Amino acid sequence: METRPSGPNEKQRTAFISGARLSGWVERFAASHGAVQEEPDDGGTLLRAADGARALLRAPWPVDGRPGKGSSTVERLASLASQERRLGIILVRRGGYAVGVVSGGKVSASKSGSRYVQSRSAAGGSSQQRFARRRENQANALTEAVAGYAAAVFSGHSIEYLVLGGDAALAAAVLEEKALKEYASQTRLAFLAVGDPNATVLRKAAADACAVRIEVRDPP
């Protein structure tokens, strides 16, 4: 769960809750903060509690003609998040990468590894220029390699959506590589902030990508 400042006296935290656990989470939120009112907000569902707490619930993926079932907004959202959708995940940072095919919050095929890209240098002049060229070459080699790994892992799977995570610039560069040309136009789901990718980080990212993203703002 991520926590960060949201206002002078307000904190925002982000939670990822599976469809199966969503109703229970909402019940606990109401029990802690008082009666809850629902209203649509910015593509999600906003819950306003009696004490001023707010929770913005966002589905992990679009409805795309397959709406969730239920008599309430929360039930339909939980049902939607519980559907099986096949995702292609690409996580990359300067220190490594992890790519995988995900469905139901579980990884069914994957590859991960380390690949070093140097940090920026504070040196000046020709040394800085040489360093910058070396760093650019390392980054290009990383994105090309990760794109190839992702294409191989995705092959044979009907990928419906893409999920990028880690370093936003590197992840975007990976998707621009020729090896992933057939996936470049597919819908991208919410970006995931992750640490240096590895198999463990990939498993957590897989669960989060298939969960309801909840942004909670506690009362001042």
C-alpha cells in the first residue's frame, strides 16, 4: 500500500483489492468512517463517508462489452474485477526487468533478469559526453533485449491488455521496439510503480494489475 501527502492535513494511500475481497473492504471502510454515499467520479466510483474520508474505486480494466453482475455498483465492480482477462506485463528499471503473461492475478509465463544501466554523471566536459553515450547505449541495449523477451513470452497467448511498470521512460521505449510492433496499439492499463523487477515483484504486480485500485483520502 502506498501512502503520500494529498493536502495540508490529508494523506492519500493506494490499495489494490481483488474482486473477491472488495465487498468486505467497503464494509470495513464504512464501519471505520461512517455511512457511505456512492457517486461517479473520473471514470471510477467515489465513496464519501460521514467523517469526510473518501475512497475512489477504479476497475482494473474497461468493461469492453462484458459488464460485471450485481445489484449494486460495488457488486458489479467486484464481478468485473473477478473476470478472467489476459494481460501482458512489462516491468523495467535500470537494474533489471520482468515480463509475463497474467490471468486471474496469476503469472502463467514469464522471464526476468538483471541488466545494468549506469546512473547519470555529475562530471562535465568530454567525460560527461562519453558517459552519456555509454549510458544511452546501455539503455538502448536494455530496451531492445526486454522487447525481445516480452515478444517471446507473449507469443502464443491472446493478450488483451498491456501493463507497464517501473521506469516510465524505459517501459515506453521497450514498447516502441520492433519486436513488440503487434502489441503497440493495444490498450494499456494503469501504470504500476514497482521497485527493481524480479520474479517476486512480477507476482505482486500481476495481482495488483487484476485488482481494483482504491485511492483513499483520510479526513483532515
